[in-house]
Amino acid sequence: MRITGYRMIDLSAAGTANAQSAVADASAEVTSGLRVTKPSDDPVAWTAAQRAKVRKTLAEGATGAVKISRDQIQQTDGALGTLSDLLSQVRTLAVQGANGTYDANARTGLAAQVHGLFLSAIAAANTQSPGGEYLLAGGQSLAAPFAPDGTYNGDAAARSVATDQSSTAIATIPGSRLTAAFGVDVLPLLDKVATALAANDLPSLQASIGDLDTAVKQVALTRTVTGGAMSVLDATVAAHAQLATNLQTQISSDVEVDMVAAATGLAKASSTLDASRTVSAHLIQLLQQNGG
Amino acid sequence: MSDLMSLLSIGAASLAAQNSGVAVASNNVANANTVGYSRERVDLEAMIGAPNLGGVRSNDPQRYADELLGNRIRLAAGSLAMAKSSASALADLQDAVSSNGATVDEQLATLFSDLGQVSASPTDSSLRDQAVTAQRELVAGIRRRAAAIDDQRQQANERIIDNSNGASQLAKQLASFNLQIQKNGADPMLKDQRDQIATQLSQLVGGSAHTDANGQMRFILDGGAVVVDGVAASKIETATDPTTGNAIVQVVDGATRRDVTQQIAGGAIGADVSARDKSIAGAAAGLDQLAYDISTKLNAVHAGNAGLDGVNGRNMFVQPTQVAGAAASMAVDPALDADPSKLAAAAPGAGPGDNTGALALYNLASQGVAAGGKTLGNAAIDLATSVGTQASNANSDAKGDQIISDHLAGLRDSLSGVDVQEELTNLSKFQNASSAMTKLISTIDAMLGDFISKV
């Protein structure tokens, strides 16, 4: 095949241009650390990475929801713990008041203490989340679930939160668990004890002690349910953290460069460019020497 | 006496022949850098020798060009121009669909993620604000992309109009060269220039060119429309399609207008027509379908649930009336936009703390509610991937066509290219022969002088 001098120069220039382009591509990879920045770079890898990103974002949403729920249920457990302590104190006072050696004045004093504990229990049962939600109100969480007399005005709805795309976990404990449906009406019972003490009504007071025992067990059982829910939510948070790590690893493997391979590629491309430039220089010199 | 005079004639003819060789070699060197120039060569022919006159004469310079190769080069030029233009148009389309911040699938995932968080605390106004903000950003992202895609359509139309005007000018020039060749005979330089014009025309409209027995070139589009026939050239004009608003390409021959838009299967115009009517239209339709699916599917769930005020039946997005144009007109429902407490997170009558609605909205992320039974996120990803795959394929096509074009350029150079060293050698050869002939003529002249002085 006949090859003219100018053709050789054209080929040499094209080779140098290709080598420069390869160096630019390799430099961009090494600098950015990314192999795939747009779909056309590698449609299969880009698609896989985007699907993983979407899953990661959805998982982060679920993690956020689970964390909010875990915080709320921890707060609920705190309120139930307070309630449990208050119940124990009321029971102690009730037992003291039921003692035959106490007179009416002494019981009136105890009644005042129990009433104070009752008010504290109402406050604990009406605990709100940082977002202003009443935690023990069930679905009616914009209003205080327990009235000043201890009556429950919420409902029995227990909210669930999505732990992933196909399952949920209990996220709230309704205050209905502190009502007669689950044993006794816990908060009105405290008011009842205070009233019995104030009225020096020994038979009612003695009868209330048994109910107080039931109430203590009722609150303890509710705390057990709360603890179980908290445990599930904690495990979910840990699982989500692992999932996020796995998905990030997948995204990295899809779109990021292997730095060793990229650096090697850059070195090769640079060498090729140097060689190409040398060939061009020799070629031009040769053609000049030959009058071309 | 007569023999010496014959020798003088031989010398003069030979001198002329050698000088024409010098002239052709000089012309070749002078045009070594002229794009499209085909080298020429002088063929010397020996005349019948003694006892007749003898000597040498030069024929007309021969142009080193191959008609078949020229046709292949034009076809390859049209194909390469189409591939490069397609790659450029599709790269721009890919930017319109996938660049400019978070992708649609990422924005959609953020919305679902935020709805998931609302489900954890449905009465929390900050979480509701966050979800509605994500909804606004998704809408803005989809509308921005719809506008960017439409901008690509308009740019393609502008290029089609500009290139059609350019093609019309080239067709006119091609006919003009046919006329000059008809008048001036087979001037090699005119043919080279005509080939260049034909190649440029192919780069705009594809098509093919053939030279008939009279040396006249005919240029025909892929669909058979004749653009140049000898000295007659049709105009290539554009008009606006009243339905789509797109530019259509017409070949105008006198009063006859022929729509050739879909027949142009090569060149830059073919690339832009294909990108506009297939890739860009496909991306726009895909985005419309996605926007329609997002709006209608989320609306259906949202309307079945209640806001903090316990009222249900409200939309989350403005309900689209049809798929076409759904992306450009997508909007957050004005009532929800103004008051995020209307986000329907609860089942009707279940109380504001219920999260049935928020969970149902969140769960839509994993349900195959988009066209083709895909999830909405996957539909968004597939839309971007489809454009990316087309852009990737166009790049590959451009590389492949470049290789073919380079190969043909090598073949053309092998046949028609000027090699300066070769021409300098020829120049030296003809120059030496010319000098020798000059000496011959001087010698004979001296002999004649001697003879005459002795008579």
C-alpha cells in the first residue's frame, strides 16, 4: 500500500490525539475516583448503583422512622417507669393508712401525699414527645389522653412503623393498657385511694390494696411489652446500619474506580502519549530531511 | 538536411513532454495540502520510431481517483456525520434527563423516605414540612427535566433548519460544478471540488451521489428524492408541522414540495430527526408517563386517607387529566402546598396519631404501580438508563464509523494523495530529461549552423 508522508503525519497526529484523550480520561478517573458518572459511562453499572442508592435512601427513611419510634418508646418506657414508682409509693402509703393504729388525721395527711402522687402520675401518663405528641394517647395523640380525674380519653390504637419494605414493628403503646380492659383503671385507682384516705374509709382502702397490686403488675406487663418493642426497634436500627453499609459497598463497587488499576492505567496512557509524541517528532524530522 | 530538421522536431516535442511532466509534478506539490485534491500524472507515449519520425509526446494529465471509492467515502462521511451528531444530541439529552442535581429516582426515594418518617410521628409538623418540601423538590425536578428535554427538541429543530439551508446551498453549488464540468470538459480540479461538495452534502443529508456517462453527478436522498440532477438542483427547505411544531424537511422542485423528513437516514439532519422523533420524544413520553403515574397513584392513596383535621378525599398532587404533558404541568396540590397538616397520614376516623395513610404512601415505593408493573423508582431509573444506553451506543457507532472513515481515507490517500518526495523525484527526472533535450537541440542547432556555413 502506498503511504504518503502527509498520511503518516495524519496517522501520527491521530495517534497522539487518541493518546491525549486516554490520558485525560485516566486523569479524570484518578482525580474524581469515579468510573461511572453518567448512565452512558456504563449503563449496567449505573443502573445497579442507582437501584442501590434508592434502596439505601428508602432504608435511611425507615431507619429515621424507627429511630424516632425508638426514642418515643424509650420515653414511653420512662413514663411507665415513673408511673410504676408512683404506684409503689401509693401502695406503701395505702398499706400504712390501712393500719389500724392510724387515725383520721394521719390518714388525711397520707391522702394529701397520695393526691400529690396521683397528680404526678397523671402528668407522667400525659407525657408528650418533643414533637408535641401525647405518647400514651393511641390514635388521639393531639389531646391529653388522661383527664384530671384519671379517666382515659384516648383509644386502643397501637401504631406500627415500617422496618423495611415488607414488615412493621410496634411503635407506640396506647394508654388503654392502663384501663380496666387490661386489669384495673390505674389512674382513677390512685384518686380512689386518696379519697378513701381522706374519708377515713378503711374498708375501701383495704380493698384498694389488692387493686394496687393488680395495677403494679399491669404497669409492669405494659413495660414488658414496651421493652419488647424497644428491643425489636434497636435490632432494626442495627440491621439497617448493616444494610446501609452493604448498599454503600455495592454502590462503590459499581461506580468507583479501583485506584491501583486507575493509576496503572494513567501510567500506561502517559507512556503511550510520550511514545506517540516521540514518533511524531522523528517522523517530521525524517520528512524534513528527505525534502518532504 | 531533412534528418537534422526531424531531430529538431523530436527535440522540441520531447522538451514539451518533459516540461508538462515538470508542470504536473509542480502542481501536485503545490496542492499537497489541498483537501480533496487528487494527484495527477503525465503518461509519456513513444511515437513510432525510425525510419519514421519517432520521439515522445505527453497525453493529457491523468487524475488518480476512483469513482467507487469516492462513493464509499461519501457514504461513510454521511454515516460518520450522523453518528457524531447523534452522539452529541444524545449526550445533551442524557444531561437533560440525568444531570442538574439529584436524579428523579433519588428525589422520589427522598419523598418516600420522608413519608416513612412521617409515619413514625404523624402529628409532627416538622416531619410533615420535610415531606412536602421533598414533594415540591420532586415536582420541580421533573418539571425542570421536562423543560430541558423540550429545549433539546427545539435545539434539534434549529439544527435541522440550519443544516437544511446549508444543504440547499451545497446542492446549488453541486449543480453549478456540474455545469462548469459540462462546459470545461473533464478538468480534474473541478471534479475534486465537486467531490468535496458532494461529501459535505452527504455529511448533512446522507444519501448517495453517482456520476453518469456524461460526467454529470446526480445526488439522491435515501428515500429516492433527487436533490441534484446534472445542472438542476432542488431546494431543501423546512416548514413547521402544525401538529407537533417540529421542523419538517422538504425537497422543493418548482411548485412541487415533497416531505422527505423521514427519508433522510444519514448525515447531521438524519441524526437530529432521529434524535428528535425517537430519543427525545421517547424521553419526553417516558417522563410524562412517570409524572402521571406518580401523581395518580399517590393521589389515589392520599385521597383515601385523612389529614390532621380528619378530612379525607384530598389529592397530594394536582390530578393530571392525561399522560401527554403531565411532567410539564406537574404540581403539588395547592391546599397541601399551603398547609402540610393536610398531608393524609391517617386512616379516616382513626385519629391524627394514626399512620395508616403515611405507611400506605411509603409502601407505594415498593409496589409495581408504574407502567409495565415497575416500581416508580425503577421506572425513573429505566428512563435515564434508556437514554444513557442510546448515548453509549451512539458513541460506539461514532467510533466504529470513524474507523471506517479513517480506513477509507487511507485508501484514498494511497491512490490519490500527493507524496512530496515522490513528486520531487518526478520533478528531478523530468527536469533532467528536459535539460538533455535542451542540449540535444543546441547540438543539432550547431550541426545545422556548421552545415549551412559550409554550403
